Amino acid sequence: MPEQNSPAEAVWDGVSRTTVTTINTDSTEQNQDARNVLICLAVFTAEVLLAWPFADLAFGDDVAYSHVAYILTRTGHLIFNGWEAAMMLQQAYWGALFIRLFGFSFVCMRLSTIPLALGAVVLCYKLARRAGLRPQNALFVTLLFALCPLYLPLAVSFMTDVPAIFFMFASFYAFARAEESVGEPGSYGWLALGAVTGFIGGTGRQIVWLVPVIVLPYLAWVKREHRWFRLWAEAAWVGVLAGLNYTTFWFNHQLYTVFQPSVLSELKLAIKHPFATVNITARLYMMLVLLVLPAAIPLLLQSSVETWRGPRLRKIIVATLLLVVLAAIAIHPSLASLPWVSNTLDWEGIHGDGPLPGRPIVLTRPIRAVLAVAVYVAVCILAGELNKIGELAKRAWPVVRDAKEGTFTLAAMSLVSAAYFFLVIVRASEFTVFDRYLLPLLPCAATLLLLPSQAKSLSGQRMLRRAMRASWTLLIVFGAYAILSTQDYWSLARARVEATRRLESAKIPRSGVDAGMEYNGWTQLLINGRLNWWYVKNPPGAYRPGYGITPDVVPLYRLEYAPNPPETVPSEFGSVPYFSLLPPFHKQVSIDRVVVASKGDR
């Protein structure tokens, strides 16, 4: 009796079979696809409305990005303010268009991202189908992406992350259509569209350039027998490289921007600090597993069965890793907690206690421990597949090398995702990396996790049906938290706006109010148009050591959850209550008088 393939091996055995059928779908599947796209759009619209992101206050870094678009509208020039590591060209002009149409407000800035967020959701579904997933699984992957606790907060902001994802997906999709239609006149149009969308997206956030830089030569190789198509793909690649090099050179010579070092220099720095590199790699990987955990359940179940029935080496690998994890947690209990990489997700909710010092914790210790242990166990079980790493590579290599009909999209997404993850790790050698950087990896990672459940050797089993029910249940839990935490953030934001209005009505100057990074940052930009960040080297002396990001803000009053003696005491302005869907449901923003300035104030 022949040996049954492991779940991971089944991906590469079944990928050609499953993906060919997704391109030439029959009318039934076309109807399913149309219905599923509408479901995804309806779910995303509903979660935005439930979160109700309406408050005239910036969100995180978009205080600086909004200022660039605002100044562009007033002066016609791109003027940076000391915070921009993202190139911001596409983002600034897109925001300026909405300011021209509707006038400036932070709500307007956020709403300008909604069309791109909706487009990214639609493209995510289309890419999942072309990558080999059946309609139901493609729907699952798209909802996992749209309901991610990272995606929703960013989709209702003016941050560069979601527009970048839209352009990445659009470029992927155009190249996939070009590959499908080689030999037809329309293939050149799709090729051009993929190159153009990839380049334009990179002028907003440089990481988008990875798609045309990697996929164009790969597409030329895969279709090397079609001489003219190959030549045009190579020409487009050269054009994109020339454009991105010129644009990067231009950006690095602008005043008050964050200089972008070369990948080589960052790689050398990462090699010099191997412990830090391994540390950030592990933390990013754990965070990625957490985000795709609902999609991993079927594969985890199958891998558990394979481990139990499999060879002794596989059992030893999994058991050893589990013991190491348990020992590490016993020695350092803090390891049984998340997030391993923070910024958007944190204990207190979206952006942690940054918007409001003393903000109540919503991801309590038991919740964090359960999720952390689940991720560790998942990683150990999946590591059992490593005992066949050689066989996996042999099965994967022909698919990536030749990418016959129906496998190109999955192969291209996998190549770009691997390069992207590598660059994020390398980037960490000089810059802080955040959890939101993992968002572009979700569709590809979730697709690879779900593909084994579609292979003939694994499908139709009652165990897998139960696993998918568990996956949908966990997805609903993740989606519910995304909605609740985003609603909590914007309910807090509206209370912060009301509190600052009280102070402004009492003739307290903006520079005398500490209302969180977004409010303080806008105050600083209104006063002198520059934020004080040590990354800025041009012009020399732009950074003022010993001062905070907002040196012109010298607070007399501070917004916080409760007074914090001896730094602050209650003031005559009282507090502003607000309602949150996360416990404790009735919260407040306390307007306190500053008695002793903290180090972060100057």
C-alpha cells in the first residue's frame, strides 16, 4: 500500500489540479464567486459602520501624512515634516484629491482610504481563487483578511498600509491575468497595468515595488517561449527598476524625510547582530501564526494525526519542541503572552495606552496566555513537517520553476511573500518593525494553510469538516474583537475631542494640552510644520536632542484615564465619559492638571 502524503506534501501534489479549475469556472462557480464577493463587501461595510470611526482626530502616524496632503493642497508642493519614511507621493495626491472635493478634516482623510480598502478585499478573493482555493475556502481567506484585528483599524485611517496592500494586490492580479492571456492582445495591457500599478503603489509605500521587481522577471521566465511577451516583460522590469531608483534618489534628497538605506547595508547590520535578528524573526513568525490561526486549524489537525501515526523522528521533533517551549515559559512566564510584535494590537486595545495613559487592559493575562500557548503548540505541530523538508522542496520546486497553467499566482505570491518577510526582518536592524507589517502576508499564508484540505487524499473526511467549523468559529471571534476594539478606539477618540474642546473653550492653548500623540503631533505641525525625530538627518541639525517628538507642546493639562500623582491631579474640567463595547463598558477621559512634567513632555 503506497505511503500517504503528508498535508504539506499534498499542497504541491494537488495544486495544479485545484488551480486549473479556478480559471475556467463554470456558471455555478461564477455565481458563487459573485455571491462571495458581495458577502465580503457587505461584511466589511458592516464592520466599518459598527466601529463608527467618526471623530475629528488623526490615527497614529497619519497625523503627519494628513499634514503632507493638507500642505500639498494649499501650496501645490510636497513638503515633508520629519516623520516620513514612506515615500507618500501616491498617498499625498490621493488625499489632496479628497480635500479638494470635500474640504479638509481627519474624517475626510480616513474615508479616502475606504475605496482602496474595499478594492483590496475584492482583489484578495480573486487572488485566493487564482491561487487554487475553491469558492468556500477563498471566502474564508478573504474574510480572515477583512476581519483581521489589524486590517479594520488601518482601513479606516489615512495610514499608508492599506493603500499599499491594494496596489500590491492589483499588481498581482494584473500579472496573473497577463499570464493567463499570453498569446492574446490583451496580455500586453494586463502586463502594463501590473507594472504601472506596482510602480505607483511603491511611490506611496516602497514595499509595493517588490511585486513588479520579482514578478516581472519571473513572468518572463515562465513565458520564455513567447518571445515578444518575454521581451516586453523584461522591458517593463527595467523601466520599473529605473523609476524606483530615481524616485528613491529624489526622496532621499528631500528635506525632513527619513533616509532610506540600501538593503545591503541593512543586511550587513543584521548579520552583525545575529541574536537580535533571530529574536525578531521568531517574534514576527509567532505573530503571523497568531493572525492566520483560524486558517491553520485543518492543517494542524491533519499534522497531529500524521505525527501520531508517523515515524519516530517526527514524534521526537514535536515532543522536544513542546518541552522546550514549556521550559522556556516556566523560566520566563512573560513568554506566555502576546503580542510578540506590537503597535496596533496591544493589551489595552488598538495602539495600547498611547492614546490615553492608564487605559484599562482588555486582553487580560488569561486571554493572552491561552492565545500564546495555542500559537506555540501550533508552531510545534507544524514543525513536524520539517522531517520531510527535502521531499517538500522537491515537490515545490517544479511548481515554482515552471508554473504551468493555474499555478502561477500561487508561486508568484509565495515568492514575493518570502522576499517581503525577509526584508521586514532585515529592516528591523535599523528601524522598529510593527505588527501591521504582516498584513500583506495574510492571504498567501492562509491560502497555503488551506490548500491541503482540498487535496483528494484529505478531502471529504468528517474530521476536516469539524476542523473547518472550528476555523469559522475562531474567525468569528477574531472578527468580533476587530470590531469591538476599533469601536473602543474611536469612542475614546470622540471623548478626547470633547475633552480638548472644553479646554479650548476655556482659552487653554493647544500647546498647553497633552491629549495623546495624534493631537500633540497636529499641534506641533500647526506651530512650526516639523516633528522632532532623530531619524531625520537632512538638513543637518534638524533633530533637537533632549526634546520629545513634539517639543513645542508644553502641557499644562493632560488627558488620562485617572490622575497620576504626583505628576497630575484632578482639574476643574472634570472628565468625559464614553461607552465602549469592550469591558469595562463605561469609561472616562479625565482632564487633569500637570503638576510635575514627565520626561516625555520635553
